[in-house]
Amino acid sequence: MTSIMAGEALPSSEIHRLLRLHRGLNELALEYTPMSEEAMDHIIGACGVIEREIIRAPTKDESDVADKFRFLAELIDDKSGASPLEDAALATATAALANLRARRDEELRQVTEKFIPHIRPRFQEAAE
């Protein structure tokens, strides 16, 4: 039985956790505005640190890659204007997707090579 079927939550990936933290910090900044300039500077600084961590974080699966693109979409949609990190976020999200597809293609190739010797004789028999 899977974790979900047993009512247990799957662990969040590091990228997903960082993305949630980034969203939370942005919500706090909006909810508590106006606030002192020093406090706002610290929240914005923390957002910047988290943004760079999301960009640098390695991806493990489709969910991580999708979260990289979600993060990019949130940067683009930010009402405060263009982020200087948009290009880096786009580059790493696109590279992560390309790497994921390459890994999946290689896995499929390995599985195919493993079973071809067993399947080929059956195809030859069927063709005769």
C-alpha cells in the first residue's frame, strides 16, 4: 500500500518546500504592509536568498521540474516588476526539463535493450 493510500503525506522535495517558503514570505510582506523599512528589507532579502536557492536546487523528478517552472511563472507574474533572476530561472528550468527527458530516454533505452533479445525471436516466429 502506498503512503497516500495509508493516509500519509509524501515528503515534500526541497524545491517544493522552498517554493512554499517563498510564497509565505511574499504573503507576509503583503499582509503586513505597511511595515518598517528595515523589516521589509529583511523579508525581501530572505525572499532573494530563497529565490537563488530554488534556482540552484537540483531536480530529481517531474515534480521538481514543474516546481522550477511554477517558480518562474511566479517571478513573471510578480506585480513589483521584472526580476533580475527571471533569465536564470528560465535557463535552469529548461535545462532541468531537458536533463529529465534525457534521463527518462536513457532508462527506456536500457529497458528496451534488456528485453529485445527475448522479444525478437517471437517477432521472427510471428513473421514466418
